[in-house]
Amino acid sequence: MACDLWLVPLVDVLCHSPENPFAEEIGAYNKALGEAGLPPVPIHGYMPGLSGDVAPVAGFDYAALHFLRRAHMLMLCGLEVTPVDELGGDYEQLLEMFESAAQQSHLVWHYDHAGAYVPLDFPVPVVNEELLAGGGPLGSSHGLLRELESVAPAIGIDPATPPLPPAPPDRPTSLDEPAAQIPYENDPFARERHVWLGLHAAATRSLAQGSMIMFS
């Protein structure tokens, strides 16, 4: 099934508009951030070159996202990062055995088709009952980027000079729609690398532009 990433410019032309489609989500994020002693989602008065347009930045099969999460969990837990053809009970067992580590990871503890990463730096994902009942834990774009750079060598990527990211989806994909067929490179970590490149593009642009990453 397809999973899309969108960049939402945190500029006043969008966020202060009465028709802002993300007003409810930003309100919930600000509440959770405040409860955690953190500042609210940053809204910019003006960003050169940015309008209020929301744009896709990456797309991939959500199962492939779990391949990357598995690699990151293995690395976090000091285990060998090995490629697999499919995810099985060992991945679920890994999450159960190292639940605390999983819940401190911006990459791992995040809903597949909802939720967001915001351009604020905080150590672990922010949660409260409202977030868990809706979009799920709120991640930090800074934290996501740190974790992507950490796991990169284990899947054959130099984080200092990563390959070019794949093109974003040319149209929105629905939850029950198959992800676009990607001609994966001939590499045992091809799926992990594909998702890594999409997430890395989203995280770096989120920080450079002051944008929020939304899953859909």
C-alpha cells in the first residue's frame, strides 16, 4: 500500500488563514508540545520562495518503511543489520523486546499513514492521549534526520553524499492503492535505501524551509 509524504509550509499565509486545513492538527500539536515544555510549532511571517502551497516530497510502499525501521532497530539494539526478503515475526518480536527504545525513536515510533514531523528539535517523540487517538506521536525533523544519518552506513549509504532522491509522486495516492512500481536498484537493502532517500529529502527540506512533514 502507498504512503505519501507531504511538505506543509509553516507560513502565515497558510497557517493563519481561516481556511487552513491543518488548523486542527497544529492546535493538537501545540497542546502536546506545551505539555512537554516545548515551544509551539513555528509559524513564519515570510519565507522567500515559499507560498502556502502543500507539495508531495516522497512516496513509497509502507511495508518498505518497516524494512527501514527494522534496520534502525537492529542497529539501536547492537544487533547485526541483515537484509530480509519479507518481514516476519522476528520484527514484531524485536519491537516488543525493545519497546522502550522503539518509543524513543522518531523514525520508528510514528503512525504509517498519519501524523507529522515538525522543524523543532526535541529528543524523543511527543505524545499525549489525543495524539495517540488520532495522528499518533509527533516527531522532530531534526531527530528524524539524526536517525537517518545514523542508520545510513548500515544500508550502504554515505549520509554525507547520499544519492539523489527519487521523484515525488505525480499525484496523491490513496491508502488502499498499491505504491507506484519502483525499479529498485540491485542491492540487498534496495527497499530500505529507497525509503531512506525519500525520508531524507523530506527531513532536509523541512529544516531548510521551515516546513512540516505530513504522512498520508
